Amino acid sequence: MTKILMVILYIIIGILLLGIIYKEYKKSKNLNCKLFFLISYGIYYVMIPVVALGLSNYKHINISGFMQVIADQSIERHFFVLLYVLLGLITYLITYKILNNITPSRKMSIEIDNKKIYKMCLIIGVVTFIIGAISSLIILSEMGGVSATLKKVEIMRAYGTDRSTYMKSSLLFTHMLINISLVSPFMLQICLRLKKRRAIVVLFYISQTFAIFCLLFNGGRMGMLLYVISFIVPVLYKKMKYPIIGLIFVGIVALGMLSGLDNLIFYMSYGYVKATGEVNLSVLNEFAFPFRTLLDVKDINNIMGYRYGIDYFTWIINIIPSSILGIVGLTKIPVGHTYITQYYDPTGITMGGVPTDILTLGLRQYGVMGIIINMIFIAIFCVALDKISTCLKNKEFDEIILRTSIIAFIIVGYSDLDSFVRNRYDMLILIGVVIAIYIISSHKIKKVRRF
């Protein structure tokens, strides 16, 4: 009986997601926060467990790793986890619908040669370029060049690795600062769209070089693909009559490239490619950890205890360097994913930590009520950014709008605010820029209307 109910829940959630995704895309004709969130939600919480359960029936297919763990869990656990998934989805959709209705979009015409926007983007672009370039050069100098640095990528990503082994402790702050390199290309591209100058063209391509190095240094396969997609998708909308075909093709290629990027990063660090058996279904395992954690979250709470909202605020303390915290007698606070990682690997020898997904984050704070709280806040964020994106719907801002909307895709699987602020603050800076552009444009229109 439970198995039948589980299948029914999968069907209901799947149809609901597909229906709303289709309706939303047909309405907006573009990718936005809501679509990215729903697509990510469907991949992590519906597609992955369905594929894991389906492949487990074929004995000749090896579904090792997280996929195997998902397939081996009891039907009862799957059923109750799906109730969490359905609750989260309904909460998000209802909240988004209500907020979207009470805050109707305003059509705005933006002056694309706005001097304030150009000056702001140029200043931010140059400053972030300089900071990113200096950080990259320091890292390269300390680690012995490009080749030597890239060889250490996979090793340094291992959970609990002491990076001071590879460079001076006083310079480790550059490992965080380097992420700012991902801001400058978007800023400089806006400048080029508003006023094309040869010096900015050169600076733009150099900034892309440092951005690529940053992505390789951080070693995140998903981060690499999402960055590239930010520039590819707008081109599809400009060049193709039916961009949805291009989007589907890009999505398939991107998923296929995840395994290839895994091999590339591994090869850079160890000098050889993993055997075929080692990477079997690695692409699916890339998305499997959230559902796997959800299956165990009740046990994790029983052993580790609830967090009672502390994970929403740890970043405020932890973003401050330890040396400064020590002056006032404070230390960094253990973040949420640390406890999840310890649950799965008490010895601390794992090759990587286990991130906290959006539903697990809520359940770790306040149980079921935590899911509702999280989904309400995510819906508020998505509505706000989608409203702004609609108002700024202009070719000059396509890439930065898409990049900020992608946050809604990332946040489903990687919801630790502490990690997000430290590792993806480049996207938060871009959100600030988008809001600033919106305010400047709104202010200008209001001024025009007075005369």
C-alpha cells in the first residue's frame, strides 16, 4: 500500500512541476528565478530518486554512491520524504502566487545610455578586476605557477584540508577574494553594450581569463557550467527562432560535460583519469546528495539535535577572519553542513563535505515548520528578482539578469548561508548591481514624469 502511495506522490509532484514549468515558460518566454528554482527542485527531489529506483531494477547497471543509497532506502522513508517535498513545493507556489498578484509588474523603459549605470558598472568592473587579478597572481606566485596550482585543485577541495600547507596562512584570504573575479566580466560587458571602447574590450577578455582561472582553482564543476551558461543562453535567444530547442540541447550537453569536467579536475591534480568503473553514473551522483540527506535527516536530528535557526546567522560571525575574532575572544561557529558531514563520516577522512539542501536546512532548524519558513523566504526572493528582471528586460542586462536568476537553481542544493556568502558572494554583488540599476532607472523615469 505504501509503495502505491509513494508512486502516486511521485506522479502528482512530477505532473505539478512539469505543468507549472511549461506554463511559466510559455508566459515569460525566458528563464527567470521561478523557472530555475522549479527545474532544480524537480531534478534534485523527483528525477534523481525516480531514476535511482528505476535503475536499481536492472542488475547489470552499477548505481554505486548516493544513487545506490537512495535505491536501498525503505519505501516508507521515500514516502515521508516526498511529503516534505510536496509541502515545500506547495508552500513556495502559494507564496509566489500571492506575492506576484499583490505586487504587479510595472513596465519601464530604460535609457540604455544612462551615464550613471555606465559609470557605476565601470567602477565596479575595474575594482573587482584589480582585486581578482591581484588575488590570482598571489596564489599563482605562492603555489609555483599555473600548472603547480591546478595540480592541487582536487586535493585542496577535500573536506578538512589545511590549505596553509600549500601557502602562507597570512595570504589564505586570497582564496576567498579570488571569487570576485567572476563579477568583473558582467560589469565590463554592460559597459561595452552602453559604450564600446577598445580599452574595455581588452579588459573584458583579460577579466574572462582570470574568471576561468578562478573557476578552475575552485574546482566546482557545476559552478563552471553555470558561469558559461550565463553567457551562452542570451546568445540562443538572440540568434535562434525557437530558443527552447537550444536550451534543451545546452542542458543535455551540460549534464554530459559534468563527468568530463570531473575527469579534467581529477587529472589536473593526480595526473591520470579515473577508471571507468569509478565514474559510473557520476553525473547523477552530482545531484543525488540532497535526496540522500533528506532520507536521513530525521536520524541526523536525533543524533546531532536541531539547530534552532543558528544556521541563518553563522555567516555574520564566520565571515570575519579568525585573527580578528580572537582579539575579542570569539571563535568561528561550526556551520550546518559540518554536522551532516560528520554524520556520514565520523572519522573525517571523506574526500568532500556534504552540502545542506533547502529542505534539509529547514528540517535541521525547526522540523516541518522550517520547510515552510524557508520556502516563504525563497518565494519572496524569487518574486522580487523576477519583478526587477521584468522591468529591466533589455539586451544590455541579459547576462547579469540570467546570472542572478541562476541563484535560485543553486540554492536548492547548496543552502548553507555561511558557505553561500563566503563562496558565492560574487552573485550577491551582482544582485546588488541589478537592484542599483533598477533604482537608478526608476528614479530617472520619476524625474522625467515631473516635467
